[in-house]
Amino acid sequence: MRIDQALPALEWLRGYSRESLINDGLAALVVTIMLIPQSLAYALLAGLPAEMGLYASILPLIAYALFGSSRTLSVGPVAVASLMTASAVGAVASQGVVDYASAATLLALLGGLMLIAMGLLKFGFVSHFLSHPVVSGFITASAIIIALGQLGPLLGIGLKGATLPSLVHDLYTRLAEAHGLTFAVGAGSVAFLLLARYRLHDWLTGIGLGGRTAELLVRSAPVLVMAVLIPLSAVANFQSAGVPLVGQIPSGLPAFSTPNISWPLIQELALPAFLIALIGFIESVSVGKTLGAKRRQRLDPDQELIGLGAANTAAAFSGGFPVTGGFSRSVVNFEAGADTQMASVLAALGIGLAAIFLTPMLYFLPKAVLAATIMVAVISLIDFDTITLARRYRTADFSAVVITIAITLLAGVEIGVLAGVGASVGLHLYHTSRPHFAVVGQLADTEHYRNVERHSVVTDPHILSMRIDESLYFANAAYLEEMVFAQVALREHLAHVVLMCPAVNAIDLSALEALKEINNGLIESGVKLHLSEVKGPVMDALQRSDFLSHLSGEVFLSHHGAVTALRAKGTADPAQT
Amino acid sequence: MRIDQALPALEWLRGYSRESLINDGLAALVVTIMLIPQSLAYALLAGLPAEMGLYASILPLIAYALFGSSRTLSVGPVAVASLMTASAVGAVASQGVVDYASAATLLALLGGLMLIAMGLLKFGFVSHFLSHPVVSGFITASAIIIALGQLGPLLGIGLKGATLPSLVHDLYTRLAEAHGLTFAVGAGSVAFLLLARYRLHDWLTGIGLGGRTAELLVRSAPVLVMAVLIPLSAVANFQSAGVPLVGQIPSGLPAFSTPNISWPLIQELALPAFLIALIGFIESVSVGKTLGAKRRQRLDPDQELIGLGAANTAAAFSGGFPVTGGFSRSVVNFEAGADTQMASVLAALGIGLAAIFLTPMLYFLPKAVLAATIMVAVISLIDFDTITLARRYRTADFSAVVITIAITLLAGVEIGVLAGVGASVGLHLYHTSRPHFAVVGQLADTEHYRNVERHSVVTDPHILSMRIDESLYFANAAYLEEMVFAQVALREHLAHVVLMCPAVNAIDLSALEALKEINNGLIESGVKLHLSEVKGPVMDALQRSDFLSHLSGEVFLSHHGAVTALRAKGTADPAQT
């Protein structure tokens, strides 16, 4: 049983049918065709040699197939992780300590090991701290930066910037250097790809093709562009016309290699590696869940961590760079009919064959074509819906998404995602820093107590009953203190304050200190503090502190019991005379 | 009225009595005597010339007297802020960009302006994010670092370290260089000060002195040490014996000066300035509240921000460094009978006179005496009580205090306090990431629904009723999703899930996405999702989203209403056949 849990692949490998093989083989073919341009393009986006994209699409696919829990997720290089890789690797490589490729490989290794560790420790919950507005805003901003950055290769100029202002500045100063033919190739490719995406499907079904066949043809548009432009580039000698080409790519499979490991480099790359891994994991799980739900297949987040961790570790040992489950390729894989991860194994085989036999042909491929592929791909990542929804729905969510987008655009991907998390957490704490509370009174002739502002209830001038509707912790402790004293100040003949705690699930140490302050403050005003309806675990904790021995009043099981008892001794209390 | 609010001093200045003047004058005398050695010592602790300590105890006191809201708080240099200043200033000064003094002055200016801005914006709540365990742990660790660091001047050796490991390493390697006479002076002072603190009071009251007089004599022990050792040092020629002395201090009042402002320096110092200001504010408010409560004087946190901001800005323009309300000096001021902030104004006058007339005498003061003063003062900051209480009380609080202490000791003050805040917030989110929920059933013959695990209740095989006991937000949204599907998987004949939401005060966008996923997932299983007892504001927000139009079921006002309606149409539902 234990090996079954560790290797989810065993489940589908057992009793693997010929029918599944046919389905998986077909899907693998389609995915391979789609992956070739994507892999090359994302490697260039990450600032790496094109072949690293192919390498990142072989062994990692097999590793995920063995350890991942989704049947149809397709892993490999993706746009956002490649941008983040470029940012992290650029920062260390510019210091001259290490070359780009080694840094990218180390980044994959670190991310992979972190993911595996998180999976083994069942730490998947860490990803919950990235709220939906932060993830959505971050991806939108990354897509904008990527799309703008691709204007560089599309125009045949170099753009160094990794933020909106620096990209705009670079574009503005270097626009005059734009290369006409390069731009014609790039813009032509963009136009064709856009047409293919938004029109081709309707046109193909219009001439009688099946919806699924049409869809798959649409998805292979990037390969079609390559198939036209590679021969054209060779024949028309684009190279001598000055069009930047992909050029020489080493043929063959990646060699097994150990990443260069150095402690200072690890320190520099640890945070970006963690962020890349986490964002990749969140995206992956989101895709995997969506696809899994359609076939009633459950996704296990902790196993996903291990699967993606294995994929990244495999990337690191075979000359690749950070990978994760991609949205578009997984959808293609699913729609092309993949039954199991055998499709990914076969796709890896396909990419391997491409790395051996196709690389000479790629020599003539203009880089602008790959830039066009990326640009059109990332447009779909821009998520205006969430922005619109957040604006209508809740100010805090809208603020979180706007802050994340703005800071990612202005300060880059790492600071952007960290600022987003900070804003998200900060806004949440701010919102819970004012606990709901209500002054309550007795509903006549019942044992129920309700908000005095909403119900017509009976109150006693000597007793203040306050119901606290939230757990008490550091961010709302000071507010509680203020509120109690403000309410006490309004009542002249007060002798007792009863805090009704049926909704208080926890009281942390800071809140305990605040309760002590309230107790001491009330003692000096001659008022006693009581608690009622304290939950079991909270009471246990209070008993472990010295609070109850200093409490001027009592702890009552029911609020009605408290009020009845205090009313009974009411006039006997000297504080009321 | 507006000027009254801006200048709290007007309140006590109006009708200021002769009796108050006598009380304040006496308190000022005692505080001045106490402040002289403290000011000098904390300036040296901050790595600054001794006279800056005096300068930081003149104008800032007057500024706080005008703008602060506490009647008895005494501001000036304090131990923890001085250590933080040393750390921040050391980091920039070691780069050679600027000298220590200019950086310290700029630190005071930045902190002062930040405090004023926070006060005007009513942003005092930011300080609530520093939980009690974090503040307590941070101060304990700082006190340990300060005490260890003072072993340097006490032994006559230089210690550069600002963390526990580096201090221990420095001590170990340089112990052989210790200077005998310096150590004798230092250790003697420490022994006398400890005796004074723990024995002198009993002894003085034993010989018939009043408790308060005894207390004040105890507090002036540091000045007594100075009064003995300055002449001794001069006569016995400590200087030629190699004992490090305070040496030449410029006589006179500080000149009005503008801090050196440069943008890169501001960027470097902004974070430490913010942390120093925030920690100082928290300490100040805590002292101010304690003293205020004894005389029923209310402290206004937002006004305190402005008062402390004014004090720091004044420090910056008169050659000082970051100041805040000190615990020991405020207690002394209070116990010496200060009525109003006039006591601080008079103490400022006293320090001003000292700066003019006493500085020549300070030439002969051994630095080891000041080190002894600091050591004995910071011992009382070590707060074992909170550690013990936290350990008994709650694991999360204990973890927060231990993490804060450990990281402050190992990595220094700035990283320490940031790690503490991170740990505190992270632990809180982790605790609320699993919302309380309960499967509920009907209490026979009532309209009440209770937890099926605790009560004997009636349930329907077609209906799953779940009560959610917490607000839904990003950190617990994924858990809710898991729980609902786990419960649904247990029930074969299910047709309806009703989420009962009387305790859900908010649903953020991430939780809304989770609800959509739950809705979609249930639709695919042929189960309808309903909500009941949704609070008004939550319902308003849901109506602004498109969730309700996609919801497969309905929203019911009461849970009983939901169950009754669903039971009625029960068998008519095709999903149940």
C-alpha cells in the first residue's frame, strides 16, 4: 500500500489498456507539436539558450508522470515561471558570480527540493496564504510585462527592463533601431496567431470539420507558422538581411549533469526559488483541479507538491530550468483525449526525438516568431474579470489586486508578489482588528439575550452585558479594551460587566493581557468583570494562566445565569450605593 | 477647541498652580539627576559621542510636553532604541557614506515624521500588529545583547558584535586584553548598583526613612557612583593607568542644525527608523497607560504618536538621536510627584544647565561606570514571566516569543523584530485556516439545529446541514472546500447541501471562488447547494457578485425554513431516485 501512495502512477499502470495507449498516443502527438515552439520560446523568455526549453520538457514530464496525482496535467516551462526565472537569474548573473544557465538549473533544484519537503511535511497549506486577488493580480501584471518585453525580439531590438517603467523607457529610446523585416515577420506571426485563435475555429467548423479536430488545428497554429517561416527564412536568407535567428542548437539529448552548488548562491536564490515553486504549485493545482473535476478524479495537493518537486529536480539534473503544470498545454492534453500520464511520457519521447532530429531545422527560425507565440499565449493570462469582480465585490479584495498589479509592474515580480501577500494579510488583519461586539439585553420572559440596537430587550442599569462575536487576538485586543471602557464610561450606576463569549474560539496572550488591563481598570472604577459562556478549550487555556485568580468577578456557564445571580446580589453590592 | 486638541499642554497650563510648580520642580530635580548618567550611557550604547545623549534630553522633552497626551511620561534616549540606533547607523556608516552622528540624526527625523504622519492619519492601529509575545521577546533579547555588549567597556576591550554569536566570539578572542583597573571600576560599580537596587531600599527604610524618600535615593545611586568615581579618577590619575574615560565633551547647548538629507540614505534608514519609532511608541504607550490609569488620566494613542513624533523631530534638529518614553524615568518622575509635563520642561532646563556647567567634570568619568549603569538598568527588561506564561498558556504564543528571542539574538534587532511579526501573523493565520464547522441536525420538535456529535438530533439522508462558525477568507477557503466534499462523499443519497452561515461575518473574494468551486463540484454530483441565515452585509456583497445567479439552490432566511422546504420537495427531486 505504501508504494502505491508514493507512486500514483502504479494505479493507472496496472491494467493499462490498448485503448488508453491509443488515446494517450494521439494526445502526446498533439502536445508534442504544441510544446516544441513553447519550450523554445519560454527558454528565451527566461534568458536561457533555446535548447534548455527542450531539455526542461523531457525528464520533468516523466518524473511528474510517476509522482504526480493528476492524470492529465502537462508540466514543462510556463510563461510566468520563466519571467520569474529571468528576474532571479538576471540578478545573480549580473554580479558575474555564475552564468545564467547554472543559476537557472540551481533555481530548479532548490524549488524542487522545497516542493518535495513541503509535500512530505504536508505543508501545502502555505499556498493558502496567497489569496485569489494576489495570484490573479500577479499573473495579470506578469503577462503585461511579458507581452511588452516580447516587443524587443519582435522589433529586433534589445530590451533589458523587467518592470513597466524600464520597459517603456527602453522601448522609447530604442524604437528607432527597430528592424523592418524582423518586425514584418513578428507582426505577421502575431496577426496570424490572433486570427487563428479567434476566427479559425469558427471557419473550420463552418467548412464542416468536427469541433474537436478544429480545436486541435487551432492549437497547432504556432507550429504551422514555424513550418512556413523556417523554409522562407532559409530560402530568402533572412540571416543576411539581419533578422535575428534561433541559430545553432546542440543536437541530442541533455547530458545528466549536477547543478553547481555554492552556499552564497543558494542564499541569493532561495527566496525566488520558493516564490517560483509556490506560484507554480498554485497554478498547477488550479488547472489540475478543474480538469480532475470533469472526470471525477481527485487531486491530492500534498502529492502534487511531490510530483512537481520531482519534476523540478529532474529538470535540474538534465540541464533544464523551473517547470510547472501549464494551463494551455494541460487543456490541450485533456481535450486531445489523454487518459493517463502515459501521454506525458510519450510527449517526452516526442520532444526527445525533436531534440535529436529537429534541432538543425530550427537554425533558421526567426526569434520574432517565438516572441509572437509568447505574446499571443500570455494575452489570455490577463484577468480583467477578477479586477472587475473585486471592484464590485469588496474594497479589501480590490485593494489587494490593485496593489499587487501596481507593485509588480513598477518593482518587478519578486517584490510584487511579496507586496501582494503583505497587502492581503494586512488588509485581513485590519478587517478583523475590530471584533464584532454587541451590547445585549434580555428578550422579555425568555432566557435569550439579543443586541439592544436590534431588539426590544430588558437591561439592568447595574449590569453591562457585552457579547463578543469573534476570537480575541493581538490585532483586536486593543480595540476590545477601548470598546469596553467606552461603554462603561456611558453608564453611571454600573457595578458589573459581563463579557458573553459563545463565539470566542481562542484568546491569545496579547488578548489575555488586554483582559487583565480591563479587569484592573474596572477594579479601579469599582466595577467587577465577569465572563459567561466561555468555550471549553478557551477555559482550559485561561486556567493555565493566572487570569482567573485575579478576575474580580466570576465565570458563568450561561449568560442568563450570570444576569440572574448578579441581579440577586445587586443592591447588596457597595459599588451601587 | 481645535488648538486645545492639537496642544494638550494648554489643558494643564491653564490654571497651573503654585503647588503643582513645587511638585513638578522636585520631580524635575530627581529626574535630572537620574537622566545625566543615563543620557551619556545610552549615547555611547548607540555608538555616538556622549554629548548627543544630553542634547537628546533637552528639546525633545519640551516638544513632548507641548504635544504629548500623558502628564507624567518622561521621554529621552532609552536602551532598546539606542541599541537599534547603533545597529542601523553601524550598517550605513560602515559603508563610509556618512558619519555616525549624521545618520543617527536623520534616523530621528525620519522616525519623527513617520510618527507624526501616523498620528495625523490615525494609524496607531499599526502597532497592534506587534503582538505581546513579539514585543516582550524582542525586548528580552535586546536586553541580553545590550548587557553582553557592555562587557566590552566594562573590561576595557572593544566588542564590535551586534548578535549573540559574534559577541561571544569577540569576548572569547579578546578576553586576554581585559584591563584590570577598568574591570575593577566597572565590576565595583555593578556590584554597588545591584546592592542599591535590591538591598538599599530595605536598609534605608530600616533606619527610619520614608518609603518614597528611600525609593528616590535608590534611584540616584548611579549619580552617587559618578560622584565618587569622578574625583577618584582625577586624583588617582586613572587616565595614565589606561582606564578609558569619557574625555572631552563640548560645553554648551546644542546648536540648531538641519539633518543631512540624501535620498539613498533615506532609503537605507527608512525601515529601521520605522521599527525604532514603532517599538518606541508601543513601549511609551504601555508605560503611559499604566501611569495614567493610576490617576484616572486617559492616554490618547493618536496624540501620543504626534507627541513622540514632535520629540524625535526636535531631537533631529538639535543634534540628538531617536528618543521615546522611558519606563524607569517615567516611573521615577511619577513617584517623585510630578503633576504635569512642566516637570519635563524643568528637567530639560536641568539637563541644559548640566550641558553648560557639568561637562568639564565628566572628563574624568570612566566609561566602565556608564557601562555598569546600562547593564544594571537593562536587567529589569528581561521578561521571563511572559516566556513562562506563554509556555503554559498557548503553543502559538510560546512559539512566537521563542522565535523572536532566538532570531533577535542570532541575526540582530531588525531581522529579529520582523521575524517576530512574521511568526506572529503566520501562526495566527495558521490557527484560523481551519474554520470551525459542524454538521447539524434538528433538535426534535423544535426549530433549533445543533451539532450532531454533541446532541441527539434528527437528520435527513437527503440533506446535509453544515454550520460554519467563522468568517470565510483566503486562508480557510480551501479547507472549507475540502470539508464539504469530504462530508458529501460520506453520504450516498444526498440531494441538498445547506451551509448555515449565522457566524460568517465576511466572505472574501478567495472564499467566494471556493464557494463557486463547491457549487460547481456539487452540480456535477447532482447535488444542490443552498445557504441559510446569511448576514445582511454578506448577502449584500454576494448580490454584487454573480455567485447567486450560478448557485444551484436557494438562499433561505432561516435554517429551519430551508430544511422544511427541501424536505417538502424531497422525493420530487430526480437526483434522489
